[in-house]
Amino acid sequence: SDLKGGRIGLAKNRLSRECEVKDVIADDVIVVDEDSITDSMLAIGQEALRSGTVGVVTLAAGVGSRWTNGAGVVKALNPYCCIGGKHHSFLDVHLAKNRRVSAEVGMRIPHVFTT
């Protein structure tokens, strides 16, 4: 394997000395909110969802210590918010959003969680 062969691992998880990291500038950012989305943009996005050319990737890493005042928990599974009298986890909330949009576009949207 790559790990046993020394080709990947913590020691190799570094940027090269030649890599230049720059701050984000205003031209790098596109603000997308309800006020800026046009009908044609919405149609393009919905068609991409329907055709299966896009999906969702949700970063669920971390221990959720900010939610628990310092206690380490599995962030994705910790029931951190109360909606309608029931506590829900990070996974619950993101999967519910995916189910809602999937129903709107009439197909299941691929959804991957990374940890």
C-alpha cells in the first residue's frame, strides 16, 4: 500500500516550498444569495441536479467542541440543535436539506460526507 511504502502519510502531508499561498481577493468571490440568483441561473442549477452532473459534498470533520463548551464529541452525530421540539444532528440537518431539494428536482442527489 502507499502508506506502508512511505508514499503517503503525515510526513508527506505538506505543501512544497515552491507553492505560493495568496489571500483571497474580492474578484475571487461570487456572492450567491436569494437576491442575486436569476431565474436562468436557477434553471441551470436544477438541470445540473436532474442530469446527475453535480452532487453534494459535506465536510463533517471535527469534534464539535464549540457546540459542547469543550467536550469532544463526534460532530456529525451530536444532536446540537432543537427543531420542532426534537434534537437533530449535523447529519440530520444536511440530509434533510438534501431530501427537500431532491424532491424539488424529482431525483435523488448524490451526497457524500467527509470526516
